[in-house]
Amino acid sequence: MCLGLTNSTSIGDIVSMGMTIFSYIMLFGFSIVLLPNYVSYKKMKYAEIVRIFYFALLFSIGVSILAGLGDPESFHLDPYSLRNRYMAYFQHPNSLGLYAFLGSVVSIIMQSVGRSRLYLLAVPFYLTLIVMSGSRTALYTVIVMLVIFMFKRILYLGMLQVLKYPYVFFPMLACLLFGILATVDRAMLLDAVDKALSNRISVWSDLLDRNESLLHFIIGQGTLKTDEIMDNYYLVVMTSTGFLGLAMFVFMLMNTFYGLLKQFNETPSKTLGMIIAMMIALALYSFTESVMFTLGNAASIFLWSSVGICFQDVRIIRRTQESGGAQPPYAITVT
């Protein structure tokens, strides 16, 4: 993201972009350093962290729904406005869909860490909220996440092999996609996908056309040029930091994903499997919403806090094994 500073033309631009970069440092500093070390120092169980998110989400959504009952604009059954038919006290129905998605995640994790199956009773409630909010992205990704979680052992082993030998699988995938595109009507396919994505492809194309030079494609247009709603986190990264920044981001993401898959292969657990499934789901979610890295939503904070705690557990387990001690009871990887 520091690449965006090269596009600044004033002190104000540098300060504004610097604050954006600092917010990411805060997110990673908390989730990768501070919280994992605190959990390790206090020897807390991961379930205690998840329980906080579970009841905080349940309480906030419940209060939002009850408070919204007195606001006619929060509950209107307009058949011509399905996107805004249900908001409660959330700013946008997509926000309700995202938090209901997170609610489904923490409910399943609470059961996977050995807690009562009664926590799963909240899942149908959250799925109902997703449907009522009209958030198709939340609905599709939660379905994909559940399918991935159900078949995690087979899928994760295959994904690990793909990331282990990318120079073999990615060219094969590129050839497969090229063959599919060569045999279909690309114009009709693009138009159908554009309509399914609420004309987002047209918006994305217009934003990319604003690149004024080759330098913009390489290092981006700067953070201040990305204030418009893009509904695509990867496009936000590419627009602000160019293809160079996007390549760095994808490499970091795939490296993190590879580390989680490798650990799951060594010490599989339902909890770790769910964290990986959530990461895949949010990565897909971010193609139509900017939710992968932000201090503005609890889903991003929960995901990266879980990743940070998991990697901290890996370090603790390895040190314990080297010293011949007993396995720590609070590690995600052994729940």
C-alpha cells in the first residue's frame, strides 16, 4: 500500500494515505501480534474468543431488529426494491447479510470446539436473515463455505497439492479456462455474468479505463482515487496500488492459505477446518464486496484474529514438542 504514496501531490494526500496504511497496521498488529500473544500469555481457550463474537453478534442483531420494528423504513415489503426490503437498523442490507454470515461461522465453530450443539440453533436464524436481507453474495458464500467444510479433508488435500506445485496446476487451469472461453459466446456470457452481478462488471470496466498511463497500471492511482464504491476488494487493491500491489497481496494471501492447509494436513481439526473454509468464503465474498481487510467489519477482524491465534498455536506446539512437554490444551489445531 505504500506504493500509493508515490501518487501523492500534497502533504494532505500523504497524511490521508498514511492514515489508511496505519489502519491496516492496526488490524494486523492486533490480530497477528497482540491478541495471539495475549491468548498465549493468559493460556486462554480459543472458544472464549469465539464466545465473545457469538453473543456480541446475537445481541447486536437482535437489538437492531427490535429497534427497527418502530421504523417503517427498516421493514418494507416493496416487491420492486428487493435489495432494500429489509435492513433493520443496519446502514445497508448487505451489512446485515455480512454479519449474518459471520454469525453462521461462529455458531458452527462454537459447536466444533466441543461446546453444546445448542449453538447451532442460531444458524437457521442467521440464514433466514441472509435471505430476508436480499444479500445474494452472503447467501452464495455461506452455502459454498458449508459445502467446503463438509468435504474439507478431500478438498484441502487437493488445494495443498495445488499450492505446493503451482507451476503445474495453474498453467493447466489457465488452459482449461481458455478452452472454455474459446467454445462459448463470450459476449453473451459476459452480459449474463454482468446482470447476475448487478452490472458490477460495467462499473469495474469504467474504473479501469481511468488509468491515464502505464505507470498507473503498474503502481496504481493512489489510495485517494479509490473512494468510489467498487464492490470488489481486489479491484480496490489493483486501482490503488496497481498490478504490482495486487501481486504482492495475492502472494501474501496464498502464502497464508498454504500455511493453514499445511497445518490442517499435519493436525486436522474441525475448528481449523472451519477457519480455512471461512477464509475461502471471504476471499470469494471480496469479489463483490470489499470485506477482506478492513477495520470496519467484525468478519475481517475475526478471520485474521483466528489466523493469528492459529499460527501462534503452531509455534507453541513446535516449541513444546522440541522440549518434550505436553500438548497445550488451548491450541486451535488440537481441538
